[in-house]
Amino acid sequence: MAFSNFCKFSVNFVCKIQQNPCLSTRLSARSVSSGTKYENILVEKRGANGNVGFITLNRPKSLNALCTPLMEELTSATKEMDLDSSVGAIVLTGSEKAFAAGADIKEMEALEFSKVFKGEFLGRWSEITKVKKPIIAAVNGFALGGGCELAMMCDIIYAGENAQFGQPEILLGTIPGAGGTQRLPRLVGKSRALELILTGNRIKAQEAEKWGLVARVFPTDKVVEEAIKIAEKIASNSKIAVAMAKEAVNTGYETSLEQGIHFEKRLFYATFATNDRKEGMAAFVEKRPAKFTDS
């Protein structure tokens, strides 16, 4: 989207919410409380106020290997949570042994070039990056190949002490295909990214934190709990401001500093069209907790 058109987009985005108070009610009808059935993931709400969407990858026999049906379900569940007005943030996790050990090799083994090219194989995996609400990955055990790529698609990564990260596709005669060659260098730098990608080596959670791949490391049995805590804190803020802040950071990450600052300024100006900005500043001046209405 051209920067010159963004201000108009931002105001329209806010106005649609203000002018249609029934919007959130209609969207809630499609929320995770609707009882949608999934085979490869578990979906629920967590937190004291039930405002944290919680998704568990659930293919234990294959160490949560990422297959097409699982990724389609994950895309569907995160989209539903994005539309659920009661959810303010999302936590994505796996098991204590594996967040996701990689893509499902059995699914890929027999594929030919023409099929993966024409079918845009893995093309929809990055759909979760379009979710407006923050997604926190709570990683224990293996996060390798597609599992590492999935974690990097999230906005914040918390790791348990037993977590391992890597892009071992080179050992299979191929390369990362779901963003590994692009997101990893942006997070850890070109040299370190190439070291992992070209060797297939793994790094432990503590080194991943040192490199900037993960935000924090916790004891294995505490990482999910800590991810829910930060998700609850995020969810207590204005959903509009949170979405704008996330968009500003992600957009700036892929543009020049000058363009990023320009984009940020437009979003900052747009917050002045919201009730939440008025409430937040009034609450600060009056020395009381803000009561955001997401409007």
C-alpha cells in the first residue's frame, strides 16, 4: 500500500469499528467458542479473563510434524481468534518434547517440481503472519526446519530451557521453503543464519536468546505459563493500539528507516481518531487505570 494512501486507510479502519458496534458481536459468532472441531490442533482460551487464545499443535506421534491439514487448521483457528472480540492475544505451543520437529517429510517425499510449483506448496503457511493480534510462540523441545520457521512467523518467541532451533533442510538435499532463508538472517544476522542453514546445525535456547532469535528463556515447565502471562498483559491494552503497534514494527522491519518512521507517524496520528487514545490519556492525567473499549 502506498504511504500516501495509508492515512485514509487508517481512518477508515477505525471508523468502521466506531460506526458499527454490532461488528464485534457478529464476529464473535465465529469465535473459538463456536465449537469448531480440529484433528491436528487443540484450541481453547486461557487466562484469568479468558482473553488469551491458546493453540496446541497436536500430532504427538510425529513430534508435531507440520503437514498441510495441520497448517490449514492453524490458519483457520488463528483467523477465528483474530475475529473474536474477547481474544486479545494468542499463544501457540506444542509438547514438552517438540514444538514442531519440522515439516512432514512423508508428505513431501514423493512430490515433483511441477506439482509443488503449480500448487504453490507451502504457499499458505505464512497466512498466520497476517493475523492482527500478537502471537506468542511458547517453544519446548525441537523447533527444527518448518518448526523453526513457524516460530519465527510469530511475534514473540519464549523458549524453554530444553528448546533447540535449527534449519536442517540442507541435510535432506533441499533448503528452507517457508521463510527460513529470509526471516532467520533478519533476526540473527546473515553470518549466523548461513552457519545454521548451510550446516544443518542446531542451537540451544540459551544461544538462541543470545543471538536474538528468542525473547526470553524459562524453565521447561514454566514457559507456557510465562507466555500466557505476557499474552494477558498484552490483551489488557487497547486491541486497536496493539494491532497498530504490531503493524508498525512489522512494516518497518521490511522498509527503510525513513519509510518506517513515516508509516509509524501515520499510524500514530490515526490513534487520535480512537476512543481508546482519549481514555488512555485521560486515565493517565486522572491517575486511574484505563478502561479501554477497543473503539
